[in-house]
Amino acid sequence: MSGPTGQAEAGSSDDQDIRLLSVSWNQDFGCFAAGTSNGFRIFNCDPFKETFRRDLKSGGFGIVEMLFRCNILALVGGGSNAHYPPNKVMIWDDHRSHCIGEFAFRSDVRAVKLGKDYIVIVLERKIYVYNFTDLKLLHQIETQSNPKGLCCLSHHSNTSVLACPGVHQGHVRVEHFGLKVTRMISAHDSHISCMALTMDGLLLATASMKGTLIRIFNTMDGTRLQEVRRGLDKADIYSIALSPNVQWLAVSSDKGTVHIFSLRVRVAGEDASNEQRSLEGPRMDHQNSSSSIDPLIQTNTGSNASSSLSFMKGILPKYFSSEWSFSQFHLPEVTRYIVAFGAQNTVMMVGLDGRCSFDQVNGGQMLQKEYFRFIKADLTPLRTLAP
């Protein structure tokens, strides 16, 4: 099948005729890809800049997944005039303008995740894991109905971890491919609506369809390490992000608020050198012991808010003892957006607009630092927040 050919540089096409179909971060959150009704575009975050685009009259892309910052992309057609059928995944080398892999399925593709070693393709009830080198099928994973295509893949050089919905409601399946270990985590009573892994895959954050609580788990033994509360009302969680230093967690939802939470969890030995961690491999102290939570708790610079009645934990309803967000930013509720952490206590919001920063000591309201409309016809740019 022919690949996406067309305009290969940032140009001045008529954005008024363009519809944004998808937005996704690359693996280190330094770039994001936008799938549009007539092609795709790649943007750098800091400094903000459009770095590449292909404008196509032949159709649009519902999924555009980057492989770090290289020229390899995973493409799935989307929109009313899809460039490819929505049940096909094309692995595209844009430098050579050549398709290096093609996968076809009997049902629509819900998500694609790329890693250094793996291609992960998510259907509504099954996940396929392929070897990136030879495109051979390595694993088939059954899931419960997963219309959102929920799936996370770690990107640390020394770990290969995948998290996805299990076959039972509220359960998460975690695959440690390198260790050949499968862990089932009972995360919530209701269906999982959003999840995120740390870069090394050793910590998992989840939210349910209720959208009131976010829970953080040790993926090695399934221990729940921390629970924070977004609010009391039901919400649709759009995205969860964990900061690279595992000090902060960000959550966006349909309530028009981005919440920042201070984390008290840590991976044992996180202060050790990268070389030592690479040699030792993924490890968590006191695994599968009754005290496994203790070495994963740390004192952070800031602390989450709690009720003045939290000392009556176990007597009053649960929300009186909840950990509430440390910092917040309010946005219009009309647009779906995803979040990630940038440099110097900043949070990037794509799908809406910009970069904001937060005060890591005092918390409170975040302040907007930057705002960009990366597709003028859609009110869906990048916002950056700051203190």
C-alpha cells in the first residue's frame, strides 16, 4: 500500500479546513504528534515549534504515534476521509518515504504504542505485541472491553513493562517482559478509565470510571502505595502524567481542571547512578513482604491538602481523610486535553493550550506561562503553566 506523501515541511496551508483528530506525546514528552483530517504534524515542546508536517488531500489519521524523536511513525487512518482503513497499522519511515511494516485486523485499531523493542497494537478486546526488529508476533493479551485503547508501555533502557486492562472489571494486567512476570492488580471496583506508568514501569497510576480517586501501585508486587482524590463528583479522566523524578502526578478531566498531586512514593535506589541501576536491573526493596510499602514512602517538598478532620480517619466518611490536590489550573470544559510534565515545575497541556507552572513548596493555583494555537481552526493548542 502506498504511504503518506505530500508536503514535508511546515507550510501555510489553509487551517480553516483542517480538523484535529488526535494528539499524542512521544515517549519523553518532548514532542507531540497531531493527526488531522488531511495529514499529520509534529511539534517540539520546548521551545514550541512545528518541526514537520505532511498535508494530504487523500485523507486523515486518527492515530499518529512517534518513536522518540526519530523518523519512524505508526499511522492509523481516521476521520470521514481516512487515508488508511481504521483496522490497519502502517509503520512508516518518513526519512525514506517507505512503509516498513503493515498490520491488518478484523476490527478497528484503538491505540498503538511504540518502544525501542516492541510494537503494541490495541484492539477492543485484545492486544498484540510484536518484535520491532523482525515484526514477529510475541504476545497476545486478552482484555475486557477496551474502547479507549488503554495501554501503557515503559521506556527505560533496562525495563520492558506493559500495563493494560485485565479481563475482570477494575483489574490491571502488568507484564514485566524482561522478567517474564505477569501481575494482576485489583485497582478499582468499577472499570478502569485511565492509567500511566513511570518511565521505568515500576509505578502505575490508575483512575476508574468514577474519576474521583487516583491510585498509585508498585507494579512488581501489586501493592497500593498512595491514593489521592481529584474530587467528589463523577468525572471523565482524560489523562494522567507522572513526573520523571516521580515527585508529582498530574490529572486532567472533563471538569476543566488540571490537578497536581505531591507523591510520597519512590523507587528504591533512585539516587544511585544510572550506571549502577542499569547493572542491577529493576528492583524494589522488600518485595512481597508486609513492610513493602515503607521503603517506597518519601518526604516530598510539598504536601497535598487534607481535611481538618483527617485525624478522625476511620470514623468519618473516607473523603475526610483523603489527600487533595497540591496545585490546580482551571480551563474551559469544552475541549479534551492531555497533560505531561516539562522542565522546571511546568505542566504542558495539549489538546487545549499551553504550559503552566506550579509552586513546588506552596502549591495553589498554577500560572500560565505560554500559549500556542498550533492548529488555528481548532481551539486546541499547547498551554504551559507556572507559579
